[in-house]
Amino acid sequence: MAFNQPATFNEEWPDKRVFAFLNHLPPEGVDADFHVLYDAYKHMRPFDFERLLVKFKELGRNVNALDQKGRTLAQVISAHPNQNKQFLELLTKFA
């Protein structure tokens, strides 16, 4: 029998949880920086994503990293019909 945990939304994420995304390893052939950004985008609120981007840039990582199709995360987000303007603004700010 599976354990069902209720979903929680808008919970405060401690730094440890946000910055743990910096250590996510990409699948073979995927740029590590793009993988971190894309994974964080899928799971974080804009506020937490901005906190990650500050540390990401401090570490000298590439906000304009490309996916396997040669697109930046901003380009990927822009192609989504329900893209989130806040994430695009943050990526532009840190580019």
C-alpha cells in the first residue's frame, strides 16, 4: 500500500533545500547548468528560483546554458503556452 502525503503549496523553502538543486546531476549528454536551471524552474516558486540564481551566478555557472536542442531556459519557457513571466524576468536579470 502506498503512503499518501498531502500536497503542500507555497511552503517556505530553507536555503539547504533550494541550494541542493545546485548538486543535481544531469543525464548523460545534458549540460549540467541547463539541467539545474530547468529542474529548479519546474519545482520552485519564482522567489526560491531567484535565491538559487544568486548562488548559481556566484559559483560562476552559466545562466545561458543550452539544452540538447540548442535552446536556453528562457527560450524553452517562452515556447510554453502558459509560460511564467516572472521566471523570464529573473533569467533576464541574471543573464
